[in-house]
Amino acid sequence: MTRPRLRATGLATAALVAAGLLATPTAASAVPAKPTPAPGKPKAAPGKPKPGKPCTPRYSPGAPSIGDPYFPDQGNGGYDVKHYDLDFSYDPATQVMDATATITAHATQNLDRFDLDFRGPEITSLTVDGKKSAFSRDGQELVVTPHGKLKAGKKFTVVVKYAGVPGPVTDPDGSIEGWIPTDDGAFVVGEPQGTPAWLPSNDTPTDKATFRFTAKVPEGLTAVGNGQLLSQRTRNGWTTFVWDSTEPMATYLATITIGTFEVTESVTPSGIPSYVAIDPRLVAGSANAVSQIPKMMEFFTGKFGPYPFASTGAIVDYAPQVGYALETQTKPIFSNTASVGTMAHEIAHQWYGNSVSPERWKDIWLNEGFATYGQWMYTEFNGGATVEATFNNSSNYGRAATSSFWQVLLADPGPMEMFSSIPYNRGAMTLHALRGKVGEEAFARILRRWAAIHRYSHAATADFVSLAERESGQDLTAFFDVWLFQKGKPTSW
Ligand code: ARG
Ligand code: ZN
């Protein structure tokens, strides 16, 4: 699902024109209205299709990447995924996954070949629109040559069957993600590039889709996915969970985490259903953080606007080798005891990061800076340090100008630093400085408009800069220059 603007159609139209499939303005308006001059050969621009003559549509391969320099193989061109359906079983004893993924997409160009991103186990069969199709694998590229050609604008369905042991992916900063086996199941996360470890996908935040996971696990274990639980049935020692994500989701926010969990279902004061799954070892330590989810939901709704999803909750699992939490859509996931601060951060991400996702990974401060600022705001609301005090403390503006902290570019921190304190802390400081610059009212409007305009979509730093200028009526070139586009500790803005 690309953003509901001109993008997809615009590209498709350009491709059609380039392929000679659409009449160009010259060809279309070539019929004179007035008396025809002496008969002769109908004029047609050189290289353009002659009127009345059917042209042969041209087909070409979709791009193998969307061109994000941080992860050059990520994402693919030529199509737009609408829905992923993954039906699988997983046995923690053998770590074997047996899966069928059904991907529904629309072609955005005439395709004779396209790529998916996939690092998972061995593929046993692959069909496109029900016909067996040739495929090959090269790194994370799954190259599919459909039996029949795919026409621009048409829907097509890919079914991939695979079985084997999925595993983790290591990131440039050394952290792990993807499919991470635990002592009682698997911890499943995908930011920024882990989801293809277990799901063939168009792994880019610029192609959101709806998802359904049907997960069969040994009785006694729980499989927790994004969205709402449609059903849970036990038969012959296996329990099948069906999870439905009804709003568009970026692939990196998908999870279907498996383990022994204590589950609590409730409803927030505004009527949003909540599903919280906690590893029994972490229940006591995480109780405070989890109990504040409803309060966080209300607080952020007041500041950011309507909560974008149909459900909320959390997954608190024991996977200490991971060492970070993630804002998996509708249910943030923790790899150890959840703290109140981190819970607030991950809930704030549901608006900023999940509903509004970064267009390119260099825009990561739009995720981490906003979620960290939400955390600061919640801390103040909850009776802790004021936002102003946090801005000034020694992890933030209080750092010496000579600190290496100031030597990373916020607008383009690089793949090694994308989850370092730069996007989080300098990002949140940027928002607080902006608040001081434009005033309370304009700042409140900017936060809400950002969530509203780009809901279920993606946006880039330049979009934020123009929104801030529009809402404040100020020229903020110099302001954003020192905070975003220059290294060094800002001294005046
Ligand atoms: N976005 C996550 C958070 O702020 C952090 C993800 C870190 N991912 C990683 N591969 N290191 O909660
Ligand atoms: Zn975050």
C-alpha cells in the first residue's frame, strides 16, 4: 500500500507512457477539427505509436531495491503490496517453521519479473496467480519470474511455501533482529531489516499493507501477533492463533512472538481493546509499566490526536540477548523487564514511527526523536522531571560541547548510529527547541498535524520542516540548520 497520493499512479502512468501504452498528448490530439488538408500519410511523431495501430506492451523487471543507501538491497519496485497472509507452524523443540505466505499486490508497471526480500528457509514451491513460477535467490533477493506477465495496475497473488529453521539477522551496529529463538519460543522483531528472516516481503516502510498471521504452536505456548486476536483453538496438542492487523503496517513493525505468557485482556478508558502478554518471570517487575498503558494512551491521544489503531497492548518476553525494546505495531515488545519510561516511548511510537513512518532510514529521528519527546512529556505529566529539566540534563543539552555526542549529523546519522543516542536525544531536543521557537500553540498543532497528514503513510525530514514553517508562519531555515543539518552543539537558534 503506497501513500494514497499521486505517487503510485504517477509512476505507473509515467511507465505506461514510456512503454508506449498510453497515447501521448501529441498523438491523442492529432485529429484536426477543421477541414482536412490534402490527403497524405497521417502525421505521427517519430517513435510514437501510430494512431489506430495497436502497440505491443513492453514488460520489464521491477527494481531490486528502493535505493535506501543504509540498506541498499531493501525494498523492491514494480508493485505495491496490499496484504500479507502468513499461515505457519513453529515447534520450539526443533526450531522448524513450516509456512505458507500469500502476498496480494498490485503491479505498478508491466512486469515480467520482480523481487521480494527473503532471508528465510528453503522454498518448496512458489506460484503467481496459481501458476508455478520460476525463482532464484541471491542474498536477500528472491527473484520471481512469473509464468504469465503482470500488467500494470492489475492485482496478482504470490504464494510461497517454505520450511526450515529461520534465524536472526545482525545489524551494522552489531545488534540482532529477525527470528530469535528463546528458551520457550521465539522473539520476533524486524527493525530495520529483520522481517525477511521469516516472511517474503517488500521490506520498506514505503510499502505498507494489512497482515494476517495464523500461527500453530505446541499447546501451552502463546503466539502473539500485531492487531486483534480473531481466534484461538487447540487440537491434538497444538494451538492455532489467528491475528489480524486491520490498518496498514510497515514490514519492520511486524511480530508473531512465541513463548509462555500470562495474558491479560482489558479495554482502555476510550474503549480500545488491550492484550498484554508477559513472560511469567517478568510479571512482577513489569507490572508498573504495563498498568500505565491506559493512562499513556489517554495522555498521548490528548497531545497527538486519535490513536491510529484498533487495539493496543504489549509483549514482555525474556530474550536478554536482544537488549532493546521495539514499537511493534499495536503491541510494543520488550526483551526483558519493561520500564515505565520505555513503555511510554514505545506507545508514543504508535503515532510517530508506526502510523507515520520514515521515508528513508536517514529520517530515523522522526521516529526516535518524537518517541523520546513523548516519553519526556509523559514523565512530566506523571509527576517526574519536567521536559525543560530533561532537555537540560547531562544526557542532553548539558553535555559538553566537546563531547563526541555532538559530532553525528541528526538528519543523516548513518546505519551504525541510527539507534544511538543521537536520533533519540538530539531528536527530542530538536523538538523541544522548536517548541520554544514557535510557541505552545503552534507546536501543539505541528504534533497533531504531523500525525494527521501522514497517517498510515510515510514522510521525510523535508516534509516536517515545511509543516513546521507552515504552522508557525516562520522561516525556520536557520533553526533546522543548526539542529538537523549541521554537526556540533547548537548555541543559538
Ligand atoms: N526502535 C526501537 C526503539 O526505539 C529500537 C530498535 C533497535 N533496533 C536495532 N536493530 N538495534 O524502541
Ligand atoms: Zn524508539
